[in-house]
Amino acid sequence: MGYSSLVEVYKALESTSKRLEKTEIISEFLKKTNKEEIKTIIYLLEGRVFPEYDERKIGFSTRLMIKAISTASGKSVKEIEASLNKLGDLGLIAEEVLKTKVQFTLTKKSLGINNVFSNIQKLSTLEGQGTISKKTALVIELLTHSSPEESKYIVKTILEKLRIGIAKGIVRDAIAKAYSLDPKEIEKVADITGDYGEVAELAISNNLKEVKLSPNKPLNSMLAIVAKNVNETFEALGKPAQFEYKIDGFRLQAQKSKSIRLYTRRMENVTRQFPEIVEYLNKYVSAHDFILDAEAVAFDQKTGRHKSFQTVSQRIKRKYNIEEMAKKFPVELNIFDIMYYNGKSVVDKPLKERRKILESIVKQKKRKIVLTEKLVTLNPKEAGKFFKRSINEGYEGIMAKNLNSSYKPGRYVNGWMKIKKILDPLDLVITKSEFGEGKRAGWLTSYTVACKDKNKLLELGKVSTGVKEKTAGLTYNELTKLLKPLILEKKGKEVIVEPKIIIEVAYEEIQESQKYSSGYGLRFPRVLRLRMNEKTIKDIDDITKVIKVYNSQKGKK
């Protein structure tokens, strides 16, 4: 199939924001796709060339793409950079400059989908001397032989910024509609395989029922919905319920078949980064094979207290000096569920049985490998005390679980709920901002916020969530209009602004961070509202409050 056929689909998808129309467009295209290309098509529609759990990365930077577009179009690098500051999207720029390119090829050939796909995949395999030149040459080859419209989407795919409004739910429904299948069945298989490309391949051959859970690739993790209080969890889950400490580490899926592999919630393989966890699992878990759900959490070697996610996150991306990092930031594995055990899936067994399996196979060693602390009760007061104890001991809150619930990969369901301490929002001032890309080009869409320390401003992080594109509430357009007259300096896409725009910011947690001048950072911040009509810069929150909130999270006063 020609790549131009897929480009027509991209264009149709960009022309509508309606979910049903997008589903219809994709399903009709899938009906025309053969089995050999179906997986490739799904990947390209999702804007990628590898399964999510695949360790390979395209690894092509914006800087290299500017050079590639320059060579393919004949425009100078400075001209491309100037256009980037205006449009904010290298895909649009490639389309624009290649319409009037100075250099023309004598033997232009039409691009096939497989040709585009394989060339982009090759970018991840090149290494050694001359790698950058080889990678750039591959991209130039694609751009040279592509039409301006094709080049737009090739660039976006390579930079992993396709952004055509395709959520997983749309892909699921499109596959189901194309092959007259139940969307729930499609989703169930996708949660097990972690790959809609594979699901589509199975669906076109009517082989979905052949898929079985096995410890050979990561599956999607079960997710919890938020509860306001203990009483709400009992109403939703029934009595008695199981409560567990909510650990502030990072979600880790541990699998064992011939060897042990460790995956993050995003299906990233981090086995190499945590050799001690591999050792603990081999030594203290008595099972031939398994899939475990757990939380890896850093701890203070002197006090034994758990430390924040920010601490252990330093190890996730680490590729070098791994042993040194393991000594500097040791972790404890807190196991709370099991999905596969000795050759059989146990996701359909009730939680109370899965917990019994864990208790029978895990030999607990404090500061190495343990089961999450639990409480089974039907008494709201007892559950409330458990929540308070978790906060006092420095945890995020508690999890509440239905004792008879099955494990549902990838689902936010009433089987699991979470209760977290509600933290006071902060009134902060915007000091910097960045222009967006794609459909957000021209708007300032990311905001660096700061608190005060006497006469100084100390940065606490970046926030963009909570601001809307067009719907009711505070919009990017509104904030952009307020910020543009305050711009003091421009650095590429980033601008430094006069600190006058005050916003109220909510967040899940305050963490220590060397990235920002305050020494702290906001985890999962979101904009609640503008406060500039009510408060001046003198009224924003100070570092003392930030530290107070930080200490309260850790059970300190």
C-alpha cells in the first residue's frame, strides 16, 4: 500500500474532532488493509513504529530534523529555525518548504507504507562512528522522495509528535467495527498483549480467543479510582474491604519465565537498572514463573523511612554507573498483587486468594522485599485510623480493595479505590512560559511557576494541565493574551515574563528537586484558576508554606 493512502486518512482524522467520525474513518481504512500490513498501519496511526513495551527508540532530535529538512528543501538552517518560532511544528514547516524546494530529484519514487516504516525503524539500530550522518541520510531520503503532504506526517512520526487525536479507545472501537467484534473483547486482549497492532493482526484472522496471559511481555496495570473518604470506599466496595498503605514509589511489574524482567507502568523495561530487585525476586520468591504487581520505593539507609518518588526516579533512566546508583539510592520492593503463577493466569481469582498466594511464596526481608502492609476490616473507624497512621508514617494515603475483585488490567474500576491526603493549593506567579506545537502553535501552553522567599522568587516547576483549548474555563488563548505583553526575553520557544500573572495551582505532592531554585518541585500540578484580580505578587505563597506542606506529607509537623 502506498504511504499516500495513509496520508489521506491522517488528513481526514485531523479534519474532525468527533470520536464517532474518527472511528468510522479508521475502521473503513482497516477493511481495505491486508493482514501483512495491518500491524504496521495500526502503529503508524498511533504515531509510532515499535510496540510500547519495546526498548528501541527512534532517537532523532529536533536539531537533526532541522538539518534534514534544510538539506531536503534547500532552505538554510536559519530559515527553518525562524519558521519554527512562528509555526511551532516541524511537520508543517517541512510541508511548507518542500512545496517550493530548491533542490529537485531526478528520479523521484512513490513511497510505500513499509518503506517509510522500515526506514524509521532503522533509525534506532544505527550506532558507532558516523551514526548521526547515517541517520540524517535516511530521513533526507524519505523527505526527498515524499510529497509535501507526506513529508509533514513523516516528520511528525519520526519526532513522535503525530497528534491527530487518536486515543486508544478510538483504535479499539475501530478494530471492533472493522471486523464486527465486541469492543470489550478487543480491549481485554489489548490489556493482555499491551499492543493494539498485535490485536488487529489477531482480529483480522479471527484468532483473539487464542491469546492467553503469559510472562513474556508486560500487560497493562490495574488502576484505582479516587475516593473522598473511607465511608465512600465501603459504599462502593462492600464490607469487609482490604486496605493497604499507598506507597510513593514507582509501579513495577515483575515477570519471571526463563529469566526475570522488570517493567514500569508505561511498559518500559528497567531490568538492567535494578539488579538488586532481580536478585531479591530470585532469592525470596518461590515460584517457577510469575507476574507480580509491586511498588519499588527508595528508603533512607540511616532511618529506614521510605523516600519520595523523585528519589527512585533518578534510577529509572540511568544507563551507566548502575551499581553506584544502587548503593546511593537503595530500593525496597513492596509487592501487592499477583497475576500469573506457576503456569496459570490468576487474574480471575478473587483478591483474597491472590493475596494468600503471595503470602505463601514471598519470604519477606525488610528493606529488600516485602508485601504491602494491609488491614481487612468492616469498621470505618478502624479504616480511618489506618489512613491516619499511613500519613503519619510518611505514606501517600491508602488503597481500598474489594476482597472478591478480580484483577482487571488497564481498567479504572470500583474493585480498587485510593484515598490521599488533600493538600492546600498554592497561589504562585508565572515567571516563564513556552510556546506550544501543532494545533497549539502560537499559544503559550506551559508555565513555570514560582513562590516567594522575602524579595526573591523561587521556581517550583512547570504546569500546563488544567488549562483548556476552547472549552469553558481558563484557556491557553486567554493566558497567552495576558502573558505576551509581559515578555522580557525570548530563548527559542521559551519566554521570560514579568512576574504579574498569579494562578492557583493544585498538585498531588511536593517533592525535593534540584531542578528548580526552590529545591522543591510539584508532582502532577494543575491550574485551578487565575488569582491576579484578587492577589498581587506580594500575596503569593512563600517557601515557608511549601516546606510546611512538604513536611506534613512525611508525617512531620
